[in-house]
Amino acid sequence: MPKFGGFDYNIYERFLKPAAIFTAVVTLAACTTTGPVPSQPPAPVTQRQPIPENVPTEPTKSEQDRLAQQRAQAEAEAKKRAEQRRRDQEEADLAAQREQTGAYFNNRGGLTPPHMKGRDTKRLALLLPFSARSNGLKAQAASMLRAAELAVFEREEADVLLIALDTQGTADGARSAAKSALDSGADIILGPIIANNVKAASNVAARSNTPLLSFSNDPSVAGNGTYLLSFPPEAEVKRIVEYAASTGTTRFAVMGPDSTYGRRVTRAYEQAVRSVGGEITAKETYKGNDISVMQEPAQRLAAYHAEGEKLAKANGGITPLSYEAILLPEGGNALRSLAPLFPYYEVDPADVQFMGTGRWNNADTAREPALNRGIFAGPDKDAQQPFLDSYDRSYGEDPTSLATLAYDAVTLGAYIADGDPKTRRARAEHPAGFYGVDGLVSFGPDGQPNRGLTVYKINYGQFQVVDPAPRTKGEGES
């Protein structure tokens, strides 16, 4: 191999050329494996595992809700079926009992004290406002409970279980008390007093067709198994108008408060007067219960009466008086303020018949001179007297105004509760009615009470019976 400018080519071929090639390869490798450091490490390599067949995925929120709803429905259906089986078994047991002994046991699974086991127990739930805010309501509740207990003690048979429950004087309290009553196996509910309490309790009672005897006098809460064991003013007004008409009265007047009670009485008065073929020739109202708001309307009625009286005298009595009777639907101090205004303005009670409602039924009314000869309708006092005497002997005090209702409710409730539950409403609506310490009462499907009322006349401080109450249905009940 020749030399080039001192360069020995053989040496190059043998030693330098291989070295140069190695150096170039190393340099090229360095260029491909080195460089700037990356800012983030490379992402890890993961391998996706295949989803096995038939393995469910996690349910979504909506699917979870749907599954929970399905479970709840299934549980509810199971409970419903179990409850139906329980009821069917109870019916079968009762049928077997009736077939064997001919006797009927009410709600055998209900609350039963040890001393009453095996008896034909009637469970009566008494719903009253024992812890109401009103002291008056609490006093009524306490007295009514005593009267109800007295009715239980005076029964010939020890077959009534009285379950006293507190409504607290509220709708929610009444609703809760009614539920407790049914849970205890009550055959009938007695009470409550207040209208909205009655409505709440009756809604609960109606679900099981449990009758309810209420102490309210609000007709709007009656019906569908709820009965008013009270003295609605409509019955009192109807009775007194019918009596006045029977004496020849045809022209009527009214003066009363512009209140819920006053408007209710006036509507009943208008209807009652029309039903006897009479007419209302004068009507006045006032707001409040002070004599100052009563004077002007009383003067107007007196002036109208004077005009009619003057015209009648001029015609030799041919022209009728402006009015022959006037209804004064007041009580207490308001009545004692109102009544004297008419004699003061020369309306003579001897010429015009003063009439009232059950609010007249107290001793203070009888002592008011302006009301002498006045008439009103109320319960039979002779029928009440044995109860009043018994209550006084037992408790050493006078009962409150609603105590007689509670006493009668126990007696009537025990009758309704006896026998087949399916016929309880029919027994409550028995055509003959019931005679208790408040006299005769009967109910129709509307739940309104048809009361047998006595007409009383105030005679120098005493109540005198001028038309006794009927003692049997059809004798002349109002």
C-alpha cells in the first residue's frame, strides 16, 4: 500500500480505520440516547383487564333509588298480606266464638285489664283537652271525665273500659289521641269538644269505620260516622219558634250580635219562621257586647214597634203589630245589658214575647226583671236532676255545663259498641232515638242531633215548664 504525504495507508487500514468507525458509531448512539431531561415522567403503562361475563357493574343513583322503592313496595305488600291474614284469622276466631256460644266479643285483641279478660268488653275512648291552654276547657274536661266515670260506675254490668286520652285542645293532639284510641282497640270514640279537633279525630276514625260521638255543636263536622251529642242553637231556635207559632204569633223580629254565633242563630231563625208560615219584619245587629253598641239598634226596633202600635190603635186593632215576638240570642252580662233597653224604650214585654236560646239557661237570667215572661228552649231539667244529685254526692261539687253530655255519651256509646262492628252506625241511627239525662236525642245519617227540648218560661225568678219535652220519638221532637 503506497504512502500519501508521509501518511502510511497500510497503518490506516489496519489500525486507524476501525477505530474511526467505532468512534462514529458511539457518537451516533450518543446522539440518539441523550438529550434534554423531560419535564414529566412518562405515563405508566397499564393493561386493561377484560370484564368477566355475567358480572354486574355498580348501579347508578337512579337505579339504586328504583331498587330501594321496589324493596319498600315488596315489604309493604308483605305487611299488607300479613295484616289481612291476621284480620281473616280474627274474623274466623270470632265466627267460631259466635257459633259456639252465641256471644260476641268486641276487639278481643284490644286493651284489656286483667280483671276484664274474657268479658264482653266495650272499649270507649274519651278524647278531651285535659292540658289545653284555656283554664275553662281544662275545667270542662275534668268535670266531663268525672261524669263519664260516674256513668261507668253506675252501670249494672262491669263491661265498659273507659280510655281517657288528652287532645291538648289542638287538632294535632286530637289526631294523635284518635290514633292511640284505635291502637288500644276502641270500639267508639267519645269527643272531642272543639270543632277542628273533631274534624281531625273523625278523619282518623273514618278509616276504620269507628263511630265518633262529638261534644261540638258545629254542624259542619258531622256526618260519615261522626255524630253531634250536643245542643246546636238551630234545634233551640226551631223549637221556640214552633211553640210561639202555636200560640198565634206570625210576625217576628230579632236583635243579636254580629258574630259567628249571632249570624248562625239568625239564619236558623229565618228558616224556622218560614217553616211555620210567619215573617221576620225587623232585624237589628250590633258589634261587641257593651250596652253602648246596643242602644241605637234597640231604639230603631222600639220606634218601629211604636209605629205599628199607633197604626193598630188607629184602625181599631185591625192592623197587626209591627212584630209580636223578638228573639234575643245573648247570654250572661250581655243579655242583662240588652234586655232592659226594650222596656226603657217603651217596648212592653207584656205585649211583645221575648224569646231566647240555650244561653238563657242560668239562674242570673231568671232574676232579670226585663226578661220576666220570656221563653226559651232547653234540655229537660227533670231528667237531669238524678244525675246532678248523684254527681254532687260523688264529688261534692256542681258539674260543668257539658258534663251531662259525657255521662250520656258513655251510656249511648256502650250501646253502639255492643255487637257486630258492621252494624254500629245503624245502632247509632236507631229510629227510636235514646233517652238520657239530657232527654231525648236521635241521629240521622247526617250526624245532626234531633233533640227533644222543653220550653221554659221565666216566672218571677223561676223557670216554669210551659211545654214539656217529648220522651219518645214522634211525640213532637224538634
